[in-house]
Amino acid sequence: MPDRVAFVTGGSRGIGRAIALTLCRAGFRIVVASPEVDKNEEVASEIRAASGEAMTLNLDLTSPDSIKSGVNQALQDYGRIDVLVNNAGITKDALAMRMKLEDWNLVLQINLTGAFLCIQQVLPAMLRERWGRIVNIASVVGRAGNPGQANYVASKAGIIGLTKTIAQEVGSRSITCNAVAPGFIETDMTARLPQEVKDRMLGQIVLKRFGRPEDVANAVRFLASEEAAYITGQCIDVNGGMYM
Ligand code: NAD
């Protein structure tokens, strides 16, 4: 499938960057989509240096117009979107009693509504092809809960429900929709956590190390492949055994 196209939200760094590079090595043309224009370009350059093909998009998931025009641009330039990876996500942590409504709304808007709108925009192209792979990045906390992250946890639990529903709606057209739920992965998102929180987390990880972005990207690559054709509506945990 050499000309297949993968659209990766939040492809500019961390897990999204690793997904973009891994899918490029698997033969996909990559759309690197995030609001970080310069970082998008850096990832695209890395892909081209590895003899892959990439385009960049200034995508802001808080804006339905940005999502619509971004997907249209990718379809115009590449003619198709075969794989959508809803990877972009943010945190705005606080205990529920003190959480600001604007922080609740922003996290839900980017992590959940943004993913939903991306799915809505790419589905017509996938339905035409009668082939598609949607992979949504959830989180271990979407399964287990986590104090101080009511907004983030709700968004990630929502992603898992969304995944199962989309899988049921489009399965008859050979489009699969799955989620990957990472545990603690070393990226900018986790770098800012206090050392004592990191130590506590490490104590819960059966494999005794934090995850790498590539650990998540490898699961995404499998779910995006032909080999995963009979897997849909699932949430695969990539968490070193920290939650079973
Ligand atoms: P990161 O903070 O390194 O990267 C976040 C990405 O989201 C960036 O590319 C950023 O540009 C993009 N983004 C932020 N706001 C956006 C917006 N408005 N529109 C479009 N894109 C936007 O985070 P990461 O650790 O690489 O996380 C990637 C995904 O994995 C997220 O969904 C996160 O919730 C999930 N996750 C991460 C961990 C972890 O331990 N790092 C664990 C579980 C789940």
C-alpha cells in the first residue's frame, strides 16, 4: 500500500512525532497536523530525510473551520486519507472542586470534540474507498480515573466510547476504529510532573521503566496495517502493566 496517507494530529512532537515517523517507515505518506508550524516542518523534514513523503498543516482542534479546511487541504494535495490518528491532546489539571469551567471546556474541546470532528471530516473519503483505519489515542486514566484530572479523564473515557460507536457505525465498509491507551510515556506532557509523582508512577509499572513514544507508535502502526483488519472497537493498553 505505498500511496496510502496517514493524517496525524499533534504530529509535531512526543507521541505524535513518533507515530508520524513510524508510519512513514511503514510506507504511508504523512500529514503532520498541529498548531506548532515550525515543529511540524521539523518532523516533515525528518520524514523526507528518511526518503518518506510528508505535508504539514497548521491545525487548531479548537476550531471546527480549521479542522474542515485542514482535512480538505490534505485531500486536495494527496487525494486521499486512509488512516486518521487522533493523537493531539492537552491537560489542564486541578481538583474537580477548584477546576475552572474554561479549563474543563478546553480539554474536552481539544481531546474529545476535536477528535470527533476529525472523524466526521475524514469519513466520507474513507467510505468512498471502502477502507479506513481510525486510531484514537486514549489514556490509562480514561480506564482507571485519576484525581486532579476530571476534565482529561472524562475526555479520554469519552474517546473510548466514541471509538466503540464509530467502529459499529462504519464496520460494514471495512473501516476499523480502535483506541490505544498509553500509560506513562516520556514526553513534554509528563516531563513537567514533580519527581515524587514520577517515582510513585514508576513503582506501579510492572516493566519497571517509563514508556517511550515509540512503544505507542508501534501499536498504532499495527492497528493501521492490513494485518489488523479484524480488530475493531478495541482499546489496546500500552502501559508496561501499570493497569490491567
Ligand atoms: P505532547 O504535549 O508532547 O504533544 C501534544 C500534541 O498535541 C502537540 O503536537 C501539540 O501541538 C498538539 N496540540 C495541542 N493543542 C492542540 C490544538 N489546539 N490543536 C491541534 N493540536 C494540538 O503530548 P504527548 O505526551 O505526545 O501526548 C500525545 C497524546 O497521548 C495525547 O492525546 C495524550 O493525552 C496522550 N497520552 C500521553 C501520555 C503520556 O504519558 N505522555 C499518556 C497517556 C496518553
